[in-house]
Amino acid sequence: MCKTLILSSLVLITTGLAAQSSTVPSGYDSSEGESYQRYLLGYTPARQQSFYLPKATGWTGPKVIKSLWMRADGAWSQGIAFKCDIMVEVSSKGIATDPKKTSPFWNKNHGTDKKIFMKKKSYNIPSFTRVVKPPHKWMIELKGDAPFVDANKQLCVDTRVYTPKTQRNFYWFVDAATSNTYGFYRTYGAACNPSNFYNYASGYNRRFTLRTYGYARHRGEFVLSWLGSKRLNLSVGGGCSLYSNVAILHPSPVKTTSVNGYASFIWGVVPSSAIGLVVFSQMAAITSSGTLRWSRGTEIHIGSSPIYYNGFSVYNYAYGSQTFNPDTGLAKLWSSSVIIHDVR
């Protein structure tokens, strides 16, 4: 029970932070997405439905949507200006939830509350050049003709882009997020005293047992481990750094018994409510003189096994000799990434 409460407490802490985001998927207000989508504006005409499930939106109650913004992906050196028309439909109640079970008929993927959010409108898509520090500013506003009230904590955004002919708009690829939620971890920073005080993580998927462990390189010392909600890089002197805030300190310090200083910490079984969270961890060893030695930092992405999609998209577009009509063409392709929208 105690170990279950440890993870549940961290879910509450990190969920509170994520709720401050205005983007879908949440958490990309000032962060570049892991992916990009080239087939909505990069190749036109085109149509795409983006599906944001509750884990992606992070909404805890009804959401009033007045406009949806997009930005260019930051990986490309430049994008050309071009003209097009855009129309947007939205829905939330009973939308498609599995990319492998979507219909080629767009309306069948919508919810029962589908409405035209923005009638067809002419746009002058601006050119851009690479920014020094991504992401780009929000560039394109899809302003609703009337607010859409989403009471279902999930959203389908169906965007049609019209151009008179098939064209390639170099390199107007939209910033996007990957919603594949299989867990992983990565390390950052450097350990000190010694520099090979390495730490790791395992069990970062739903129904697995989350564990942090490491090698403090000394026998007979007490080692601490904690989970945090913020990534830090704060000097604590002596060439050492604090790499995570201490949201939850493991209640059971480990006394090392081997010369490599092995220490392991069990945090409990990962609940479904933790899928999609990012937490941070670090370890510290207490020497016989009472000073601290510090490990590097660990960034842990909590996922699911088997893979679960918090969001996805279905689409089609014109390319080369292949024509496409956004009003009559079918949805033939799908992706595990979704456009990042700023919701206002």
C-alpha cells in the first residue's frame, strides 16, 4: 500500500504542473515537439484529423475553445510563403480512440457533437527561417466562428487545406508531438566524487514495478534516492550538482554492502494514471564524515506496455501526380504523431 501511495502522490504533483499548459498535447507551450507533420501544409491540398485523448489534453473539466494556433517545426532552415484556404471542424463526444480502427470516411471518426468550427477562410501562410532556440512563435491562428465547448476532455480537430493545384510548400512542416507512450529513461549531467557514480531506472511502464538503482562505488555508506517533478542543474559545490527537486524522498535509505556500492530503490507498481508523465530522479551517498556524493540525473518517461496512443492522426494529401480533394477524398493514412495546437 505504501509503495502504491508513493507513485500516486507523484501523479498528483506532476498532473498539477501539466494542468497549467495551454497546448494539446499538454506541455509544449515553450518546448519543441519530438516530431513534425509535413502533409497538412507541406503538401497541399490536404486534410487531417488529429485526435487528442484525455491523457493528451490534461483537461480536468469543460474547455471553451475560441481558437487553435499552429507553428512551424524548428528543425527546418526555412519555409516558403504561400496562399491557401482552410476549414476546420471539431468534435469531442465519442470520437475515434484507436488509430488502427479508424474509418476512411472522415465523418465516422468524428464525435456526435461535430460542428464547423471555422468556415473556409483564405490564408497567407508566412515564410520563416530557423530560430536559434526552438520552438517558433505561434504563427497561424485558426479562429473559430463561435466558441466550441468541449465537455469530454478529448478533442478531434479536422482541418482541410485547399490550394488550386497540387503543390509542395518547402519546408512548411508543422510542429508535432509523438504520442507513442512506451516508457524510457535517459541520463543527464555528470556524477561527482567519483565521476562514475552512475544511476539507472527500470520498470517505467504501466503495471511494471518502477525501480531506480545505481553504483555509489563505496561500501558501507547510506544512499538516498528521490523522485522529482522538475529538472534542475544547481551547483552544490565541489563540482557537484543537484539535478532534480525532491518531490518524494524514498523512505528507506540503502546501506551499501558491496565494493561497487550497489543500491536499489523500489517505488511500486506503475498505475495507469501515470502514463505520459515525466519525472526526474537522482541519488546521493552519505559519507562517513557526513558529506554528500552525488549521482547524475535521470529523466524517466512513464509509458504503457503494450503501446497505447494518447493521440494520433489520420490524413491524406496530394503529391506529385496524385490529386486529392479535401471534401471528397478518403482518409487513407495514419500517424502516431499529432499537431501541437495552442488552445485559446
